Amino acid sequence: MKIITTSNIIITDKHKSILLIKRANGLDAGDLWSLPGGTCHEGETKEEALIREIKEELGCSLASFNFFLTFKTPGKEKLVIANYFWGTTEGPIILNKNESSEYEWFNKLEPFPNLAFNQNLVLSEFLKIK
């Protein structure tokens, strides 16, 4: 069975809004909203992958981040181990249009759109504690 490991982040701002990106058409779960992040490369730690993915997808840096939880999704041919962090960014967001078509800050007190990769479950857990 193939194992895929990802690193993703719940980015909050000073207003406690949460940043979501709309995945580009042609990608897995294309045109759905998602938390930023992606697949870990061989030899990378989950933290190194997170830093790289945010720079690639959002064009900015992480100001701070902390580990939140791991969500495992078994399938017939693969196991996805998705690591989730929460934190903040610094610098302007400059989207990589090959990865995302848009971004938006969502108020955590309002309903979120349907998210890719079962991430609504992750956000539900996050909102219980933050």
C-alpha cells in the first residue's frame, strides 16, 4: 500500500478569520476550497514540507506555527497521513495560480464551504479549542 504524507495549515489572522484557498482546476479536488499545504517530499520532515508548501502556494512565510493533529484516511490503494498545523503568516500573499485560483479569509463564526479532503472535520476539531 502506498503511503502519502501531507502537511497542511490552518492560518488565522488578527481577526481570528481562517484562510482558505480554492484549488486550481485540473488538480485533485480542483475547484474546491481547501486549507493550504501539500505532499511531503522524500526526506522532508512534516515541518520542512509545510514551510516549503506555504512558500510555493502563497508566496509568503510562516510567522509562527504549531502542530495540531494528524488525520489518517485509508483507501484501497493508498493511505493518506495528513498532518495539520495552525499558525500565522507574514508578508503579502501572492498565489501560485498553478495551485490555487483564489483565496479568501472566512469568519470562523460563519459556516465554511464544503472543503476538499475531509478538511471540514479538521476545522470542526480546531474550532472546538480555538
